[in-house]
Amino acid sequence: MKHKSLIFLGISLIILAVMLYFVGIDSIISALKVANPWLILIAVAIQFLIFYMYALRWDIINGVAGIKVSMKKIFPMTLVGLAFNNITPAGRGGGEPVRAYILSRDSDYPMEETFATVIADRALDTFPFVILAILTIIGATFYFKIATWLLVLMIIAVIAIIAVLAILIYMVLNEKFSIKVSNFVIKVVRKFYKKNPETLEKKIFDVVAGFQDTIKIMLSKNNIAKYALPLSFVIWFFEILRVYVVFLAFGANISPIVIGEVFIMASLVGMIPLLPGGVGAVDGIMILFYAMAGISTSISAAATVIERLISFWMVTIIGMCITPFYGKSVFDKISFNPKANQTAEDIVDEFEDIGADGEVFDEDYDKK
């Protein structure tokens, strides 16, 4: 784990601890004592079902792309990716290179192909989220008296997500645009990367071309729209259902719609790359807005703590326990938070072990 991630995680925990202190530790403990353990266990079971559905969606995408990997391998890779999402300051995004890297190394498929399936998986997860986020912002504007700065922040986050998706889709559909993007990347990197610029240029074009080909193959198949996309909506439904069940465990009388709105708002804040997994910020938003919805502060805080233990900390711990089985290179060779003194050449050199044909070299493994 990068030292910077540890620092961010420490800051996040301090923020969370301060918030719980002001809410009142004693009142939170009292609320925890009256929680229904069976409903909490149901919430945990729902979370494991969500894990499986995440893996299933990625498995469907891999199958469409011609990458044949068993669910037995896909499931732990998915958990590792989710864990890295939580420890990097980019909610639901920092673990995607990890998944692509592990899948490429352990299955003999080119990195550009595995990365394409990961991007497709992320896009399918983001599409229903954007729809829910837009509806949530509209609803929250009338239901909650939220600060203008927070409303603007959420709108900017949604616009940024849509812009990134639009650029990726346009790159796939428009070859000339993808060439322009590749040339721009090469132009920027060449200012710092002086070693074998021709090799670098070829590598970038090969990766972009491979990415495009894989995405086009997936778009030409019906399984994406028929199975993977509907599954994404089902996953978000169960995400909200899990939160609702947790609040039911504390006897909270609150509408599932309000639960969903607050959860989506908190998820939006968590996607802003400030703190790992939005720890502190997400918890604060959930506690504040559930309290505004009429739930006592102590129950709101206690339910949020349990909900985050299930949805955030459980997968983080499980994923980090699985990661060592894939070798220390998962930590060392993927740069999530480049050091301040790290040059573009250093970053590019980290990927020199990935051959032009997609083969990956690792000191922990033999050449695939």
C-alpha cells in the first residue's frame, strides 16, 4: 500500500472519529444495543450478493470480449479491485487498473483487452448511477435544505462523470478523435520521456487500438444490453436495499426513497477524489441528511457506522487479505498516487514490464 494512501486513510478515520465524538459515543452505543442482529445479518448477506453480482457482470463482459476466465477467479479479483477503490482517493475508480493488471497477468490476455473490459464494467456501473444521481439532485433540491456549495459540488461531479463517459464512447466510435487523443498524450509525455520515443509512441497507439477493438466487439454483442446493463440497475437497487435494511434494524421509520436519495448523495461525495472511499465525508453526509429526514442523530450515526462497516470496511479487509496471493507487484507496480518528485519517465517505466503483445513480466511470476 502506498504511504500516501495510508496517510489519507488515517486522516479520514480521524475525521470520522471527531464526528462520532460530537454526536455522542454513549448515545451511539445505546442505539447499537437495541439493533436487531438478524436484520443486520440480512444486510451482510445482501452485501455478499452484491459482491457476486459485481463479479457476474464483469464475467459477462469478459465473455463478450472473448476472455474466458472462471467465476472462481473473477470473484476474488473483483474483491481486490473493490478494496483498492476504497483505499485510493478516487471513489469507485482507483481499483480498476488493479483488476485489469491481475486479470492480464493471471490469464495470458493482453492488458489493453482486460483494461477494456474493466472500463466497460465501470461504464455500466456508472450509467444507472448517473440517472439516479440526476433524479436525486432534483429531489434533494426540494426535500432537503442543502447548502448551495454542496449542490454545486454534486452537479459538477455528475457533469464530470458524464464528460468522461462521453469522451470514452466518442474515442471508440471516432477513430480520428482517438488518434488526436493519442497524439496529445504522446506530445505531453514526450516532454519528459526521452528514452525510445518511437517505442513509446507505438505502445500508446497499440494500446488505444487494442482498447478500441475490444470495446467494439463488446458493443456488437447483445449480451451487454441484455444482461450486463439490467444487472447494473439491479445492483444499485440492492445497494439501497442494504442501507434500508440496516435502518430497519434500528427501528427507524423512514421511506426507502429518502434512504436512496441520501445514499446516492453520499456516493456522489465519495467519488470526489479527496479521501479514500470518501471516509469521513460520506459518513458525515449520511449522518447529517438522515437526521434531517427525521431520524434521531444517535440512530442515524449508529446505523451509518454499521452500514459503512458492511459496505466499506468489510470488503476492504477481505480484499486486502486476498491481495498478497497475487504477489507484491500489485502494490509496487501500479501507481495510484504518483510521488511529488516522480517524473513521467518514472511512471512510464513502471509499465515497461508489460510487453507489446500484452505479456506481463513479474519478479514473483515466470513469464506468462
